Amino acid sequence: MSAAPIEKLKKQNGGARPGAGRKKGGKNQATVTKEAARELLRQRVMQHFGPLIDAQVANAKGINYLVVRDVKTGKFVRVGELRAKTLKPDEEIIEIWEKEPSVSAFTDLMNRTLDKAAEQVLEVHVITEAEIEARLKGARTRVPH
């Protein structure tokens, strides 16, 4: 058998013998496992999709939260609504602190909602050695010695 038919067989079947190699559309076990894990994660995330979107929007807009200062230690503690209703005698000064809006959260929301903006194409002109030599030769002819 000549080399050409063997090369043809290798390209078709992934090996030199007829039928060798992975069948078309076949997957490694690692790929199958990864796809199953990805699907499980997708299902779990989809169960909480609405609240996750709300949290991401709130993060993009900026978040407010309650803070209580412990009189004895002077330490500020973040509290939830239920805890704020039952302050201890040694706690005072309820303040609302604001977290700055998150630009990265906003960008992520926009990319997911409106598709990611197209990357700007950067034009690069590479000067070859021949072009450099031609420029130098032209410059040498223009400049008197």
C-alpha cells in the first residue's frame, strides 16, 4: 500500500487502520462528566434566577445597609432588619451606610443583556526587513555624503 491511501485513512478515521480512533461526535469521559456538572449547576442557578438578578441590579445601583455602633467597643456592626428592631442598651447610633455602585456589576449586566460590545480592531502594520532596507537606501540617495 502506498503512503497516500494510508494518509487518507488517517484523516478519515483518526488512525492508520480502518475504523481506528474516536467515532465522529464521540466524547471523552471527562467531557461527559464536565457537561453533566455544568447542567446540574445551571439547574441550581435557574432556581434562584430572579433573586440573583435583583441582587446584581442592586449591586450595580449601590447598596444601603444598617450599621449599629457598640458603645463599649466603638465597633460598627452591620445588622439586618430584625436585629435593628431589638437593639441592646449598650448599642446606639443607627446609621445607614452606602456601598458605592459597582461599575463591574453594571458592565456585566449590560454584557449579558445587550451582548458584549464588539472589541475594537487594532490595526498593526509590521514593517519587514526588506521595507526597512528600501527606506534606508532611499534616504541614503537623498542625503549628500
